[in-house]
Amino acid sequence: MNVDLVVSFAPLGGDTLRGTVISFGYSAGDKNMTRNVRVVDPYEEVTAKFSQAR
């Protein structure tokens, strides 16, 4: 399965992302989904969670 992530978030800088909600959509086969994710960790850790969410 190929998963393409489209992520929209505020510019990085200190705790800019902390406590904010971002939206991202992905296509998996013939399933199209959009989710809201609350960011509580630095971007690097959040990215890891995106990968694990699959």
C-alpha cells in the first residue's frame, strides 16, 4: 500500500506547533481520508507518529 501524506502546519519555530491542531489527508487504495491531529510534540516526533499511525 502506498500512502501519500499531505500535511499543513504553521511554520516551525520553538513551540509554534505545540498545542495546535493540523489537518492532513492521505490516499490509501480507494480510501480517501482527512484527519485532524493535535500536535503536542516537536515536529520530528510528530512525523514519527504519522508513520506509525499506518
